Amino acid sequence: MSVARHRQSDPDSPVVSLTPVEGERPAAQLLGDELRRHRESRGYTLAAAAQAIRGSTSKLSRLERGESPAKERDVYDLAAFYKLPRNEMAFIEQLLAQAANAEWYERFADVTPHFLKRLIRMEGRAEEITIFENQVIPGLLQTPRYAEALVRMMQANVLSDAEVTRTVALRTQRQIILDQDLPRITALLDETVLERKRGDANVMHEQMEHLLGAAEMPKVNVRILKKDAIAPPTAITYLQFPDHVPSDLVYLENIEGATYATKQRSLDNYRKVLSEARYGSHGLKESIALIKKAAKSWGRKAARER
């Protein structure tokens, strides 16, 4: 079995800073490992399996080594040839999605901190992502202009205009997972997020309309917390993976970087906190009504600013 399928978090490990993991292998290599493992376990030679993708042994060998971009058709044809069961196919699909993610975000390496690269990789593998935010619209649901307003607010003194543009492009491209079946996304938002101005009123009106569209997507569940709900004091992102492989993790971002929690007691606590926040949220219908109200309010303010 590949490293990815065996990697489990130490149940007693602490919350640690997000830093580059030495020896962490790209998704393309992990996908190749899995495909090779299935081929060898079934006793197929490279030549025999290569026929399933209408290619040469060298082509399949490069795919198994992660040296060539994995084409979706080839991966599915190999899976059919190996007669992979549903649970194995689900893992292959997650690695395929992660490999696709990696191909685009590496283009933004100059403006992507290591902690964000790690998050993007993990988002591409997740089955479900639950986000609580009390300051901003979550990055996965931001418009480009809203994202730019945030970047300029926090990093205007350290980034050039060109770097700001590339940082916003990275945030926008990160939303590629919204077009995939997985992960499912739940966004729990403090109501003040709808009222807190980022950029001008026109930017906020556009963002509220965008949030409405996201809330109507089958895979996205947007809930607004009630004003009297007990809410966490900071943003939380909880990532859950198929069959909990690798182990679930919690991502906590701050101004200087980010940390993640894998300790089982910490995960249990964060699940409890998020469950309470969900319990203290309005239903979907009421949440959408509040977002519509905010959109109309910002629309009126935008009209006055013109």
C-alpha cells in the first residue's frame, strides 16, 4: 500500500505549525504508486496494462512514476481493467483530483506560502470540509474583487501590484474544487461577516450575490449563525477524508502563517465546537433570506456611492 493510505496521525501528537513536510510526495506520484500497486497485485505486466490505455509500456511506466500528467480517461480505463471496487476507486479519484489541483497551484509558487500549498493539497483530497468564519467570507466562496480587497488590506506593504494580482488569481483558481463532486462544503458564517465592509459597497454587493449563488449549489451548505449563538472566537477549517485516510485535520490560519491540529482530543473538541455552531445556525431558508437582505442593503449603498 502507498504511503498516503498508511499515513495516520499520532493520536497524541500536538497542534503544530504548518511547515513543508520533508519527503512529502506529490499527488501524481501517489496516484502512480496506487496504479502500480493494483497492477502488480493482479499480476499484470506493464505491457498488458498498457494495452488498456492504448499506449506503450514507457507511457504507463511514466504514469506510475508520476512523471507524466495523469489523463482522466487513462486512469478510469486502468481502473476498469483492474476491476477496482468502489472504495478503491474513490481513493483513486481523490488522488486524481489532487494531482489536477497541484498542476495549477504550482504556477503560483512565488506567491503561495507553504502552509497554503499544504491546505490546497489537502482540500483536493477531502471528502467534506466544514468552515467557520467570523471575520470574512471563506476563501473558497470569495469573489476576485473581495479577495483583492482582503489581500490589499493585509499585505499592501509587502506585495507589489503584480504579486497582488497573482495572489488573487491563486485564490480564485483554488475554487476549482467547487466543480468537483467532492468535497462537500459547509460554511458556518457569523452574521457580522455579511455586514463587515471589505472594499467598497459595490464589492460587497457583488460578494453577497456570489454567496447566494454558492448557497444554492447542491454540494455547498451555507448557514448563518444566530446572533445569540455560542460561536468560536476564531476561524476553523475541518477537513474530513474518505475512510478517514489520512486522518482528519483542523486548519487554523493566522496573520503570520497557520497551524493544524491532528491530536485526537483536539479533533474531538473542534468537532464539538463546530457541531454547536451548526446547531446555533439558522436553517437554509432563513440563512438565504439573510444573505439576500444583505445583498439588497449593499446594493442600495453601492447605488448611493456611484
